[in-house]
Amino acid sequence: MLMKNIRVNLKDNSYPIILSDGYKDSLSFFKKYVPNKKVFVISDSNVAKLYLKKFEKFMKENKFTLFSFVFSAGEEQKNLKTLENIYNFALSCGIDRQYTVIALGGGVVGDTAGFFAATYMRGLKIIQIPTSLLAMVDSSIGGKTGVNIKTGKNIAGAFYQPKFVFINTNFLKTLPSNHLKNGMAEVIKYAISFDKNFFDYLLKIFQKGILSNKDFAYIICKCCGYKADVVSKDEKEKLGIREFLNFGHTFAHALETITKYKKYLHGEAVAFGMLFIAKLALNINFITKETEQKIYEIMEAAGFYKPKFNFNTDIFLSLMKKDKKNVSRKIKFVLPKKIGMVVSKQEVEEKKVLKTLKEFFK
């Protein structure tokens, strides 16, 4: 049953986000955007075990020519080596510009497949089919693609919009609880950044401890609407609007890099990043103690309890400086002003950032 059709408005690059609970609703979009019926599916080992054969069967029954590439699951696989393996496989299969790439998976698959599509033979069309909550509410929308290198997250990348995003909510039924929690960090990010009423709603259902299918559908629709609106206004982060979506991410990317992408899921890292930013904002008198406490309250209600970090603060700070959003090695933060409002491009004195890191790592 078709639930929602949200649109990302980017003139010639505009596209729909389709929310549904089955494949049938997507068929007309596949026929429209892949008229020659040639597709190259990229997935990871976890998703492939659950969904690839069913998706291949659906496509073949509808007369699509299909090749599939599966790489090992995990953030540490989002790298240039994996990308090279996909290039080589695609060439061996005769994949050319007539093919459309389909990213079937979570954020790692979407980012990697997106960058492949942007760069292989100077550009193939891509369709995003996110299978994780995090990818559904955030990473599959907006055209940010990229892979990690040893010294930084998403350093190699490109803005490259999909032809459409198909969100099948049935994928959530097999998503492990830690990955549902992982996606909720990005959901909370939207609430803190844009909507106090949504924040209050989330806090209430987290405290209740039971989320229904209706809750998930509502949450996904809300977040897709926020993301579509922001991307429509500032596709390539030139106006400072899209930077709002980076709340918590400068810290998160440093945390992922220093732990070699193996210890924390991306959403977990973002959650800890938002907690750090709340403390930093309080330390520079940017927010009230009450606002900081509300941010900590919703994080704890969602199950995010800050662990004890044992990182060298100087090294951690240097990693934060390498974040691709910074200019001239000066760290630019997205800071909360109040619940439902953040501001971007906020430069904070390095000594205050370092002081807060030392407090936060205790």
C-alpha cells in the first residue's frame, strides 16, 4: 500500500521519495526511470542474505536485465578498495551507461554505490533503496555520496542525486534492535534541529518504550520531509542551511576515525556528538542548562548513555579539524540555540573546545 510520496525539488534533478510497505508500488517508478530495463544492484553481505534474491526475482519477473555485486558488511568496508572492486566487476560484466545502479542496503551501501554511480564512466543513474532506519530517514536522501580513507570519513565523495528513493518499511521488521536505535539518533537530530513538537512526541514514546508500526511510519515521513525541504533549499551546502543536518557530526566523524570505524555505529557516534555539542554550547553560554538537560534526557530515553572515552584530547581535536566542513583548519560547529532550532557556521575558540573535550572524556 502506497503511504506517501515526498518530493525533493531541485529543478532538473528533482526526484520523489516513495514510502510504501511493498515492492508493487515501486514498479511504475522503475519502469519510468529505467526505460531500458538494465540494472546493476550493489548490496552488502547482511542485506543480501535477507533481500537480494527476492529483489532479483521481482526485477526478473518484470523483464529487467540484472547484475549484482555484494561486498562485506561494515563501515570499515566503505573504502577505496571496495570501490575499486566494484569498478572491476562492473567492467567484467559489461556494465555501461545504459545501466542504472540500485543501492540496496543501509548507509554504507548507499554512500558507496552512490559514489560508484557518480564516477563510473563519468556517471550512471542511481536509485536508492534504503534498508536501515538511518538510511531511510537520512543518508539515502540528498545525494551525498562517498567513501572513507584512513585519516578521515567521507573524504572522497561527490554530490550525486538519485532518480528516486524507494523506502519499503517492511525492511524494518528484520532490522536488529541496535540498528533501530542507531537510526533513532538521526531522528532525534531532526527534532532538536527543527521541531520542538516532534521532540516532545519522541521523548514521550521513548519513555513509553513501545513504538508501533504507525509510529515508525510517522517518524520516517516526518524526517524525510525535513531532509527533502533542506536539500531542496541548499543542495550542496553553499547557503549554510544544509549544514544544519551536520549537528553532532564533527565529533562523530572524529570518533569513527579514531576507532577505525569498528567500535561505534554511525548513529551512536552522532548521538555522542550531540551530547558533546550540548555541553560545549552550555560552556560558551549558547544554551541554557535546561536545554542541555533536555538533550541529555531524550538521548538517555532512547538508550544512548555516554561511555567513558580514553582518547588523547589533542589528537581528537586534530581529527575534528580535518572534518571536510571546516575552513582553514578552523572548526565550524552546528550549535543548538534551543530545542527545535540550531545555527550553523559557529566558530568556537580552540581552548574552549579542548576544555570541553577534557570534561566530556572524564
